[in-house]
Amino acid sequence: MRKLIFIGFIALGALIGLVTVVKSDWETRLVMMAVGALVGTAIGGGLTRMRSRPLPRESSWLDQPHGHGTPEDELVRNYWRDRGHAPFMKPPEAVPDKHMFDPDRLG
């Protein structure tokens, strides 16, 4: 049933593309039918939820043990601790009364 609805959306998109340029030459009709079929494919696939593979669980990266994940996973997992910086890449904090980039200290 899903495939029938999907194919119906493709045909409907091609028909709408044909109706929009009914008084044009056949090349324009063909191009607009192809564009309509492409849009119908996208809409039909989205509405019938046709997928080539099942979506992974959202929390699958949380189930991995710490230290064995990808660097992006580790950044997300430890964002609260590292404040968004990679481990050992945190910029040095300036002392409040010393200015690191004063013009008289550069050079």
C-alpha cells in the first residue's frame, strides 16, 4: 500500500507539471513533468516514510563506554566539563590584572 501511494505522488507531481505548461512545446512539458515527478518523489517518500534502512536509535552514542567513542561523541559527552574545548586544548586564562595582548608587550 505504501508503494502505491508513493507511485501515486510521483504520477500526481508529473501531472501537475504537465498541467502547468499545457500550451507549451513538448520539450518544456517533458522538463516540467520531470520536475513535478521529482517533487512528487520527495513528498511521497516523506509522507509514506519509505527509507532504505532503519534509523539508528538516538541514544546509541550514549551506550558506548567512555573513552572508546569518536572525538565528536567525547566532546558532546564532556561539554559541561570542558566548556566546548577539546581536552588539553583549552586556551589559557588571563590573569585579571595582566593583559596578554597589550600593544607595549607585543614585539
